[in-house]
Amino acid sequence: LRRMTYRIGAHSDVYAVALLLYALLAKRAPLEPDVEPHQLVSPRVFRPECPLGIWPYLRPCLEPNPARRAGYARSLKRALEKARTRLIEEARAAEAQSDVVLEAWAEQHTGLAKARRGSGQQDRALSVTDENARIGLYMISDGVSRSKFGDGAFAAEQVEIAALQRWTGLEKGGTAALELNHAQRADIMKQISRSAGKRISAEVNAKCAPLANEPNQVMSATMVAMFVVHGEATIGNLGDSRAYLIRDGVMEQITIDHDRTTDALRMGLTFKEASQVQMGTALTRVVGRVVVDDDGTTRPDPFEPESFRLRLLPGDRILLCSDGIADFAAGAGAPPNETDQKMLETLLEYEDPARAAFELVVLANRAGGFDNISCVVVAVHPGQ
């Protein structure tokens, strides 16, 4: 009876109302008999157009542990008021289109546990900003380690090379050439993915052809990139390398993972069904997808990066990172909310992007360093 009293009360009402709001935001009913709170994901997984800034305040009201959940209706109301105030402020700032100054740093490490196993570094990180610190291109690529034909490190390197070449080509044209709009920036990311995919296919044909019809065994890599022009950011991703926004002391994932579990949810499976998908973490979109022709040679069959548009505000932080941080910052198997909290605490503690990036690498290594670790931290300052 005490156990039931503990679980049924005002905090249960908060959960019920928050779950209803979640269903409205996601446009799907999570009221499945066997749904578990920890299985809920951001409503943006189902509706990418859903604004950033709601989920960080709604999520604590859906906390699995009732003792840690918002206890009363007024707590839920305060959370929603914070979200509303933030959205209004962001809309006003977007209309004003105030310029910002960018400060960024990239950091990498093999990962202690992975290094002990003799594995190499398959991540690549890129951080380039123009001389006025108003325009920048930032990228993380994580090579898929298990491939029969080729090496994930080579695949990730082709993403880095393609991104740097696109930036260098634009930079030669001066500031005007770099001042691209959202559609043009999204197209640059498509060009990066396509160019890297062509090089991956050519390398496989040169060294591994003829192949059996095993396109999934060809080397590939993830990609998450951000192109910022005067405070307006275009973010694109393929795979499970992520971009996060840190604003007003809360952190929220901008990108949506491309893996079998997430795809199952987006296709309409229940939360329980999606959690039981075999090889749920297997990637479904990558840089380097190929088609194997009858003669055993490959040709690129590229995915288009999924793009997001964001207005950056002074005080923002953007974190781009591979899964070496996103999955292991709190240790292997830790719940996502605990991992996110560890990452957020580190980013809030260290104001300098270089120190914050370094400490994120240290954090992941202290938790075991089970994978390659790479990140780019971008700090947004007021324009002068």
C-alpha cells in the first residue's frame, strides 16, 4: 500500500498531463499500455519542425522516478511558462537578426579503452572560422569501425577533406562568397556528402573490387556539420554523430539520430516495439553508401543530410560530437538523461570553448573511453 501511495498522487497527475502535452507535440499517442517513461524521446523525432526549447522543460515532468519528477501542477505550469518565454524571446531575436561573434575549438582522443585494444582513431573534427569570426564551418565525422572493404578512418577523412575543400573554395571568393543563405548552406552539406561518397567508392573499386553484393560491408562514416553565417546556422547530419544546443542553462539535441530504433519510431512502431528492434543502434544513413553492380564494382548511392535551421543567440553554446561522448560521458549503459546531464555540467562549468572541449574528452575517458572521442564546442558572443 505504501508503494502504491508513493506512486499515485500529485506527481502522477503531472505525468498524465505532461504525457498528453507530449502526444500533442509529437502528433502521436504514447499512451500505450506498456510504455515506459525512459523510452520517450524528443517530440522532434516525430516532428522535426517542433521548436527547440520545449522538450528540456517538459522532460523533467516525465521523469521515470516519481521522487525526481515535478511534484505539483504549479511546477508543470512554471516549466511551460519558461518554455513559452524562451520561444517568444527567440522569435524576437530572430526578427532583429543581430550579428554574433563565433569562438570555437575542436578536440579529439582515441579513447582509453579503445586504445588499449589497439584500435586507432577513426574520428575527424574540423573547425574553421573566417577572420571576422562571423562565419564558420564546423564538422565531426566518425568512421564506422566494422567494415569488410576499406577502413572507417579513411571514410571519415574524406568527409573532412571534402568539407575543408568546400570552405577553402568559398573563402578564396571573399566574404561575399561565404555569405550563403540556408538553402545554399544545406546544398554545401549535400556536396560534402556526395564528394566524400565518390572518393570512398573509388577507393573501394581500386583496392577491393570485384565485390560480392555486400554494400553494407563497405567503409562509411557519420557526419554532423554546422555552417554559420551572421548568426544563422544550418546544421546537417547523417548517422548518430550529434549537435546539441545549450541555451539558458539547458541542453537539447538538435539533430535526429539515423539508426534502426529511431527509424522504427518514425515509421510508427510503438515505443516497446522500437526498443526491441534487433541491432537497434545500427546506422541507417551514412556517408559512403554504395550500390554494387553486376561486375562487382561500386557506385555511390548517397543519402541527403537531414538539415535544420537555427538562429544563434549571444550566450549560446553548440556542441558537435561523436557517439564516443554522446553515449559514454556517464559510462557505458548509463541512461541518456544522466549522460546529457554530465555533458551539460561540463559545458556550463567551463566558459572557454577550448577548455570545455578538452574537459568533455576527459569526461568520456574517465567514464571508460570505450570509443573514439571527438567534439567541437562553439561559443556565441554578442556582435561588436
